[in-house]
Amino acid sequence: MSFQAEKNLVREFYEVLETSNIADTKKVFLKYCSKDIIWRGFHPFNEINGGNSVCELFWNPLKSSLSSLTRRMDIFFAGNNTISGNEGVWVASMGHLMGLFDKPWLEISPNKKLTFLRYAEFNKIVSNKIVETAMFFDIPHFMSQAGVYPFHYQTGANLVQPGPSSHDGLLFDDQDATETIKTKKAIEDMIDDQKVWKSTDRVSLIKELKNSWHQDMLWWGPSGIGATYTIERYAEQHSGPFRESFKERQFNGHICRITEGFFGGFFGWPNLSLVHSGGFMGMPSTGKRGDMRVIDIYRREGKKLKENWIFIDLLHFWKMQDIDILDRTTKISP
């Protein structure tokens, strides 16, 4: 199936939004989005209803803070949502919004330097309009570039994350349906493994991961967790510590799950609910249940998943644990 009309709409929306001035942002939304668009973003933005509110609360302040704001996409694809109850065509993109950080944003002091906001976005298209958006972004990573470090312990590497190592993530044209089916199966097999989540010891965990993941997997995690490479280091630096840090895990499902060609992804609101029993991100146990809003983007190579870019709303999760990371960090911002 071709998704060219939906892809072209989103690409045009991005271009016009990027080149318009702040005074015209609401007009851009009115042209490309439904008036009552549902927009889901990370804390402190959360769920916003209506294009005017999205502009006032998110886009205009961001464009005011980041001079010469531009979007650098690394991945772009579309597909039919496989989640029952929210069917339709969605278009996904991932990359960075970048600009010169000249004015405060979220009370983070500007550094006057080139700064990246890592993002992933899913847009639902109905009757040539964007009616739903999930736009997740790594605010802690943005903060660290400005010299503010909200997390002082992480198991993986903190860096500006690149796009796919295959350099073929921008799927502007139609893709091979056969490859799409293979990618869909690879992602669903991995999800089925995670639902069981039996493995906790290192040997069993590595054996489980090898069912779905390429040996030289690249896992691009959010700031506070970090990126890691190879199955063994992923088990050591994220998957193992993560499983050991939580109990009473509940999978809440996804709102959208799509694949196209060698790429796919999903998001939930929230994906997971779990109780922190201690150790996650170096934090002591809270004993409290928290939610994790997550976007995952995948690239398949052969029969297995090779790369995974993951966005977790850690600010929201820790706030549910009565720890306001954003507030306490910006108060000591340089």
C-alpha cells in the first residue's frame, strides 16, 4: 500500500512549520492539522488538545528559545496502525530539532550555542489532516548540552545520537511490502519475548535477547540511561539492571504500531506501569508505582533487529515518584 499522500502532507507541514515565523505558527497548524488535534508530549507538556494550545505551550516558546530552529530527520516512514481501536495511517519521523539556544526554555539557562533536542514523532492522518500527534523528546539530553546535568548516574553512554548505520532511514518513496512483513514479524516476536520477561540472570537474559536481536545490536537509550552496543553490553548496561529494579510490571499496550520496509516503531500512553524496587538510574527504592511513556523506533537487518532508538519520559516517571527532576535541576542552572 502506498502512503505517499500522507507522507507528503507531513513533509510539507514540517517545512512550512520550520520556515514560518512565530506569529504564523497557529495558521500553519490550522492548515495542516485538525482544529481539535490530540497532541501528546513528554512532561511538563503532557497531553494538549487543540492546535492553538500546542502552539502557545510548545512550539512558540521553543522557536523563541532556539534561534534558526531547523529539523534534521534521520528516519521517516509510514504504515497502517495494527492496534485495534485506533486504525488508520500514521507517519513517523525521528531525528533532532536544532538551533542556537539563545533564550531560556523551561527555565533552562541558554548557552548561546548550537543545541539539539532529540525527538521522535508519530502523526495520524485522516482526510488530509493530522488529527493525532505523539511527539516525545529528550529534555534531559537537551539540558546536559546546556551544562545542566539532571542525572548523575547512568549505565550507558551519553552522546548526540546518530541515525541508522545503514544511512537509509528516510523512506520518502514506497517500500517493498515483503520487507515490511518481515520487519513487523521481528518486532512482534521481540514484544512477545518482553511480555514474558522471565530472564533475570545474565546467561538466560543473553540467550533470550539473541532470539530477536542482532549480536552487534545498537541500543540508543535516553539521557539518564544512555546508549549501548552488542547484546552482552546491553544486558549488562541496561536490560539486566532495568529488570532487577522493578516489580509488579504491567504492560498497558500501544496506541500505535507501524512498520514499513526495514523500519518500524510504536508508542504507548503509557506503555508500562511498574513499581520501583530500587537501583534504577542509581536511585533508592520508592516502592511506588509509576508509568513509562515510551516511543521505540527499530531497524531490522536480516532476520533480527539491529538498531533501537528509545524515548522514555523519565521526567514524568520520576515525578510520579515525588521527585521533580526538572524543577530541582533548573533551580541550580548556571
